Amino acid sequence: MNKIIIAIDGYSSTGKSTVARQLADYLNYIYVDSGAMYRAVALFALQNNYLSKNHFDKQSLLMSLPAIKIEFKKEAKNNRADIFLNDKNVEKEIRTMHVSDFVSPIATLSEVRKKLVSIQHKMGIEKGIVMDGRDIGTVVFPDAELKIFMNANTQVRALRRYNELIEKGQNVSFDEILKNVEKRDLLDTTRIDSPLVKATDAIEVDNSETNREDQFHIILQLAKDRIAKRI
Ligand code: CDP
């Protein structure tokens, strides 16, 4: 059976990774969370004190870029690919509010994008991949057979992220999450390099009022139609 590329883009906390995972599991495709890669670079910058609230040593970060190794590896315990930064599993660390606060400025840097997009291209060479992010259907895989653009109203998105982090035991407030989501949406849509924008051939899905299962079945049907066209 011919495999396709599924690109899922959209605003923060729209449930991209949930549906991307569901699709990848069902189709036996590889799932790649491209946001995790930007988060890993932000974590690297924070760990090396290149980045803080009032200071950004962009030059040092750019000079260190060749030494940043980012990989996805399956851990036996959950059979899911976790992200590794220079051989260390950072899956948990990259999901904190601290990293969320710094990731979008890092994602504006063309040098960073160039490096990560090149890794992402290699992952898609054999197709059979579901990748989510902000520029997957526009920049990374402009020829993807299926492109989805996800949206939901801001309050719903912030509440989803709040519940997710509280469940993980993080100490966060709804207000700080709402502010973070709004700030990242603004930076992601207005940056010069690869801004978040709906690809002209993407199908828009607003899931403010759709549950996970219904949404999955709608998108799965779209994927099945595209796969059938390639057989
Ligand atoms: O999960 P959430 O929606 O909060 O965001 P994410 O997918 O983990 O992405 C974190 C940040 O990385 C985004 O806010 C973007 O600034 C950046 N990003 C990007 O620029 N391009 C991508 N393909 C993926 C993420």
C-alpha cells in the first residue's frame, strides 16, 4: 500500500499532537512532533544560560547549533518515541511552562529553522509519516498528500493545556497559560520566516466543540481517501 505524508498545522493547544498520534497509531505511521524539536533547542539555550528573561545571547546559541543533536528514540516503557537532546531524554523537561515561555522567540531564528527542517525532511523521505507543527504543510512538506489546519477558540485551548499540565503535576495558573498561548500565537503568526499560516490546500478543522473521537474519525476518513487515491 502506498504511504502518504500527513501534515497537521495549527495554533497552540489545538490538539494537533493528539490527533496526529491517533492517526499514526491507526495507520502504523511514524509520528513526529516538530514542536518538540523547537522546544529542545529552547531548553538547550536555557540550560547554557544563553537565554533568560532579560538577556539573549543569540550569537552563542547560533555558534553552538552544530553541536546540538536532536533525535527521537523509542523507550521500551511506553513504546512511544521520546525526544533526546544530546543523548539525554528531555521529553518531560521540554513541556514545562518555562520552556513554553521561551520557545517562540527561538523559533523565529532562521538558522534554527533551517537545521530542524533539514532533519524533518529526512524523516519524511519514505513517507508514512504524520508530522504536526506550524509550517509542515507550507514549508516542510508542501507536497504532503493531506494537510490539516487546526483551530479552536482561545479559551478552550488554554483550558485544555491547563488541564493537561495540572494532570502532569505542574504548578500553573489558567491565566499564565492563556497569556502564553496568546503570546505564542502572535509570535508564530507574525514572524518573518515560516509564519503559521493555513496552506491554500489545507483542510481547516475547528474542534472547539468536537470531541476527540469524532474529530479522529473525520480526519482518518480524509486520510483513507488520500491513501486510496495513491493505490
Ligand atoms: O503543543 P503546542 O501547541 O503548545 O506547541 P508545540 O507544537 O510544542 O510548539 C512549540 C513552539 O514551537 C510553537 O509555539 C512555535 O513557536 C514553534 N514551532 C514552530 O515554529 N514550527 C513548528 N513546525 C513547530 C513548532
